[in-house]
Amino acid sequence: MTERLEEIKEIYRWAIDNSLVPRLSDSDTEWLIEQSEKVEELELEVNDWRAEVQKWQRFYKESEESHLETKELLKSIVNQNKRYRKVLEEIARDRLPGASYKARQALGSDEN
């Protein structure tokens, strides 16, 4: 709290305690009005920042979900590549016997 506000409060309390009608000076009244207006402006600014934070939180959550989907897709592709490699290695070792069957088998497991 500012020094000026503390002084205004003391004067006001003293007037109340002494059963007097509290009277603020015009400059104190104007200063309090200005402070009130500043508070309103700051509250609006805080609300704007809150909205911005919420926007970024949604963006982060969507990015995180997208990352997880991409990660799952990558795992699926890695597994697919492992199956292809295994079939190709078998085809290479057997020098093509049953290549057609093995290729269909590998391709068929992608559809599942």
C-alpha cells in the first residue's frame, strides 16, 4: 500500500473515531479516483493475459495430443519396416522361393 493511501486511511479513521464527519480533501478524492481507474485498467489487462494463457494452454494440449498421435504412427511404421526387413531377409536367404507368398503375407499383416 502506498504512503498516501495510508495517510488517507489514518485521517479517515481518526475522523470516525472522534465522531466527526469524515472529509477528504479534493486532491485525496481525485487521487483515489485515479487509483480506482488504474485498478480497473489493470484488471482488464489481467483478464486479457488470462485469455492469452488459456489460448496457449489449449495450443499446448493440442500439440501434445498431436505429438502422441505422431509417436504412435511412428511406432506403427517402425514395426511395419521390421516386418518388411524380416520378409526381405527371408527372400534373400531363400533366393526367391515362396517370395510371392511371403510378400503377400507381409502386406496382409499391414491391413490388420
